[in-house]
Amino acid sequence: MENEKTRPIPLKDDNYTHNINRSNERSLDRRSFMKTMVGAAGLFAASTLPWGALAAKELMSSSSKSYPTQKIANLSDIKPGDAIEFAYPGEHDSALFVYVKEKEYKAYQNACTHLRCPVFWDRDEKELLCPCHHGKFDIATGKPLAGPPRRPLPEIVLQEKDGAVYAVGVKSYEEQL
């Protein structure tokens, strides 16, 4: 039996493509490649539809979303300049309450809007600090003052009742702008 490598090239195939094994070329030609890519793109698009539907549902229901009422602290137990960590609205959602000064207090989700590092209250500078990338947030608005964060911290809606402060909701991103 004659070996394929030692077989002389027939004259009719003696061109620039004489070394191409045609049976391998047929396995992934241009048309097959394009069909595979279109199929993969369609599969990817179809697989993202459920996530898009969930996102749309969340956006549509954000105005009617209800939050629990949770007591944070008695105002008689804390002093202006103090900060308290608590969980709101869920038990795994860290939040930070700051008693800024007499009759002024704020609370924000305790996760930097850059990479979700915990934010700390700097009493001396009166700013919220993210130690990961030296981000700073304004205590009055939650808006970023320095560092890589570009979005404000989600603000927790507070209510004072009978000498205590309660968390009653979370402002949406659009409400904070």
C-alpha cells in the first residue's frame, strides 16, 4: 500500500492546495463556522431572557416595594457623633446609622458602591470612608466625594417615634439623584 506522504502529487492537483486534506477541511468550513456562531449567539440570547424578565419585574415593582419597620436605637442611648451598625432590610444587608448631630441622623447601606467593601464613619472628618480604595461619601447625601465610587450609597429612610429611631425603607437610586 502506498503511503500518502510518499505518493507523488497527481498533475491535476499540483497547485497551492495540494497539501490540504479535503476531508478535514469539510469538518469546519466557513459556512459551518458561521452556523455555529449564529447558533451560539441565539442560545446566549435565549438564556438571558429569564434574567431580563426578572430585572424588568424588579424595576416595575420598585415603587410599590414594602419594607419592614425596624427599631435601630433609642436616642437617649447614643450621643451625637456615634455610629451603629445594624442589618436592614434583611438580616444579611449591613447598614450604618450615624447620629450626625442633635436632631440630625442618617443611615446608609454599609457597602461601598464601587466594590461593596464595608464603609466606616469617620467622626473627626464627618465622612463615610471606604478603606479598600480610599473612597469617601458625604454624610448628608451619601454621594461620593473622592475615590473610585461614582454612585451614592443607598439611603435608608428613617423615622423618629417616641424617642427612638426606626428604619422604614430604602430610597431607590433615582430618588437620591
